[in-house]
Amino acid sequence: MSVKLKICGMKFLENILETAQLQPDFMGFIFYGKSPRFYTEEVIPNIDFIKKVGVFVNAVEEEILEKTKKYDFNLVQLHGNESPDFCKNLKEKFLENHLNIAIIKAFSVDGNFDFGSLETYEEDTDYFLFDTKGKLYGGNGTVFHWQILKNYTLKKPYFLSGGIGISEIKQLKTFLKTPESKYCFAIDVNSKFETEPGLKDNLLLKEFKKALYESEL
């Protein structure tokens, strides 16, 4: 199975439609007031052929549920300090409302990250996401050392995030051939493909997508 592509931090309506023409597997919309990519539009354009991800940072269940219904999300990404119990309660809330929503739990990774801490999240999440630990909850624009994923022993698929851009293609090709990439479900890109926060450079994204899938030949 080919690794999938998620383009996160979408913000502008026309740019969303242009980016959708590249047919990524996922597009992410951030609902965090401190982010320069905070999504404030009342609607998301019709991109039903792409799975939509609502990204939240330490939000309350009611807000996540309300936004998920309003924007018809397929997945919810929890990018803060949400506990295993929070993930469990949120999943139950979705089921109570007859919503089939996948939960991505993001973790900020550095050289000291304890992958053993993920076990308590395994039951009530569908995917993990590994981002670079930095001053911000996301969008730091830096890459962590993917070799540390040799310490990942669980079987839950994950999104690989954190400052990935065109200059990382060669490194990404190498990584995707390693055993530690076995459960790498998707590549998550954002800030390295912007002309301003939330505004994506689609020529650059097109180049990246072409190179990404060539890397699997």
C-alpha cells in the first residue's frame, strides 16, 4: 500500500479548491486560536473526494463535536496534551451521535521521547501522528530524527509530520525503505509549502507529490 499524503493547515477558500486538484488523501483544518492557520471560514468548499481532518489543541469535547458536525469531518486530530481518557470519552461521544470519526492522536517527538507512553492511547485512537517537539504545538518547520522510530514497537499506523519539505525527499525515500517505516500510514506536510501561513504553493506541492510516489517505485 502506498503511503498517503495529508496537506494540513488549509485556510483560504480558493486555495483549498486549487490544492484539492492535487488529490491528496487528506486535508487538515486547524481550530486553534493561537495558530496563524486558524480556520475561520463558515464553510469548507466541496472537496468530498478528499478526507477532511479537523485539528484541535486541548479543546473541549463539545467544541470538537460541534465543529465535526458543522464541517463534516472524517477524522479528528488531537494535537495538544489530551489524555487517554479524553480520547476514550470523545470516541464514545462520536458513537452516541452516530458519527464514524477516526481519531488521530499527535505527539511531539524529540530524542528523549518515550514510545512506551503510547500504549495507554492505543485502544481508543485510530492513528498516531509524530511531529517535531518545539515551542509551538505544530508548524515549527523542523524535522526530528526519524531514526528514533526504531523504538516504536506498536502496530498502530502513524502519520509522519514535522517540517517535511522538498529538501527532505531523498531522506524520505531512504526512510520509507526501512523497517521502522512499516506502519507509516501517511506523510503530513504544511509549513514548508506556504507563501504565507495557510496559503499553499501548489506547484511545490505537485513537485513533492510526484517525487513522493516515484520514491516507491
